[in-house]
Amino acid sequence: MPYHVFNNRSRRTGMLVLSRHNEESIMIGDDIEVKIVGIRGRNVRLGIEAPRQVSVHRREIYDRVGRNPQTSGIGNTAVSST
């Protein structure tokens, strides 16, 4: 069963926190897999497999370009190399 926390206004307010080891993964829906591909000190490397139509960006890039990559000059790629 998915984990959701709702407040009185029926909006999500919680965060699911998971522990994973190297080479373990989590699934988001049926189409998105997030895998731990390396751990070095305090740095964790993630591999993300998602359908091509799903944009994946680091948060700071997402905040910079906004929610619509087509109008921001960034192509709609499945995985950002930035």
C-alpha cells in the first residue's frame, strides 16, 4: 500500500524515508526505478530508469528552469546529465 500522509485539507504533507544498500532500488509506480549505484563517504550515486517522456533533473536545475523544460531551453530528456 502506498504511503501518504494527509492533513485536514487532503494534501500530502509527509515524506516516506527508506534505507537502501548499494545495488538496492525502489520503485515509483510501475515505470520508475531508483537504484543505489554507489556510496562513497557521504555521497550516494543514484541511477534512475524512467520512461523517455518523464523529465528527470537535479532539484537545483529543476528550480532554475521551472516546470516546463520546453520553454526553458532544456530538452525533454529522460535523464539529465547535469
